[in-house]
Amino acid sequence: MGEDKKEKKEKKSKKKDKTAEEPAEEGGEAKAEPKRAQRATSNVFALFSQPQIQEFKEAFQMMDLNHDGFIDNSDLAGIWQQTGREPESKVLDDMLSESPGQLNFTHFLNLFGEKMHGTDPESTLRDAFAMFDPSKSGVLDEQYVKDLLMNTGDQFSKDEIKQTWKEAPIESGKLDYLKFVEYIKRGKEEDM
């Protein structure tokens, strides 16, 4: 009886070894790398609920303009052009350099997983708003921001705009995005 258990363990062990050592690729190297990637992938997907993953998938597909399964420089350039801006290639390269390899959906999710542990730094949020403020005045026209939020990317509904505008520092039709970034990072109460 003891020998049967030992034989079963050996067979299991051989089976594990066999699955761990996939057939050699060109150059004679074994395929150990995809197994690590799969473990990382499963961890990334565990960070989000199914509805969140679906939303990220839809966003990824919207950004993947050439539908090749990767977001690359041409995709990012196209997105910028849709907002009426011409991107600098260095900026696009810097954006893509945050991904460990080609920016596929799994890497895309991983980047969001890292970012969702907290919001971006204030400087990043300010810089994002500043992209739409060529005069660097610190304010944006309320209607312009509404139009952007309702007509590009993950479009806001009228109710979402109302909720956002309840909290946003708007005076005389201008959104003070510098103050708004402070609200996002520290809460509105600290400013008052």
C-alpha cells in the first residue's frame, strides 16, 4: 500500500515536470516565461470586478484604433488628434514606456491596477488639465469641459455632469482646475 502511494506521487511529480517544461522553442529554450505571465495575469484580473473589467475592455478597444490588440504610438496619436491636438512623439513614447512591453489589454489593466491604489499625483492631474489650457491660465471654459466630458472617451451622462458640477469650483462659467485638483486629492472641505 505504501508503495502505491509512492508510485502515485512519482507519477504526479513527473506529470508536473512535464507540464512545466514545454517543448523547446527556436533556439532550444523552454517556455517557462508564459507561466509566470499567466500568474501575473490572474492576479491583475482579481483586482477588478467583472463590470470594471468590461469597462476597461471597452476603453481599451476604443483606444486601439487599428484593432490589432495593442495600443501603440499610432493609436495614441489618433486619440490626441480626435481631441484637436498634435502629440509630440516623445510624449507618446513616454506614455508607452510605462508598460512592460507592448501595451496589450493585460498590461493596460495592470497599469490601471497600479494607479487605482491611489489617484495620480497632483502634478499629473494638473498637467492633464493643462493640456487643454494653452494659455496656462489655470481655468477652463465650463462649456468646453462639458463638451469634452460628454462627447469624447467614456462619455458622461447629464446626471454625471450634474454630480461633478456640484463639487467643481466654477465661477463665471470657468472651471478652476487647479482648485479642482486640490479637491480631488484632499477633499473639498480642506479648501473651505
